Amino acid sequence: MAAGRAASLGLLDGPAVLPTSLPATMRILLTLAGGFLSFLRQEQQLEIEEQPPARLLLRHGFTETVFDRNYRVVLRGGRVIEKFDAIRCLEVKQVASDESATYWEVRLGRSAGSSLLVGASTDDVEASVAAARISSMVGQPVRLV
């Protein structure tokens, strides 16, 4: 069936002869693909939203991370992902991607030596402010790595 369609378009007869409607279709497909790639590469940002005095909500893309001072835990999706006692510092790390765009990650430095990504931003000030706000919530210092 595909061969029949290719033959009806004249693609099997010597040099390819493209139908006149194909360039418009290709432009539409390329536009859609470009839009999708822009969505995937969208500028990373961290949004901070304070809630009742003992909670801090941080949004990164579709992910929400909650810092709860009363229970001394970090929540994501309603689940505890870390306890305040296990956090030794907040890390702000500069990262250069393959496309030579630089962004900054905000991470929870754990007492076990590993770190947990909280979010990332293409704006260094935004990442620093987020780290400082989290730092004041958990009571640990900010470190540039």
C-alpha cells in the first residue's frame, strides 16, 4: 500500500518529483516540531510561593516541592523526599548544557554526601534567591559549587 502511494506521488519514477502541496505540509510539520522543541527547551525558572508561615512552595516546571517547617520535611507529590535533619547545605551549581546555554541548579546537599535536585533556572539571581529562601527555612547555609 505504501508503495502504491509512493508511486501515485511519482516518487518511484526516477528523480523525485514532489507534489506542490508537500512544501506547505513540510512547513507546517517543521513549525510544529520547532514549537515542540521550544516547549522541551523552555527557559527554566524557579517560582517561589510562601504559604502559611511555616511552608514554602517552590515550582520548577510541573514539579512542586514543599518545605514544611512544622514537620521539618521536604515534600514532593505529597511524599516526604527528605528530612531537614539530613540536609547539610543548599548548593547552587552552574551548569553549561550542550547548546552552550548556562543554567543554575539548586540542590539539597545531604549529610550522606549526595545531593537532591530541587530545581534549575537560567537566571542566576533567581536560583540564588530560591536557595537563600530555602536556606532560611531549613536553617542550613548556601554553598556555591
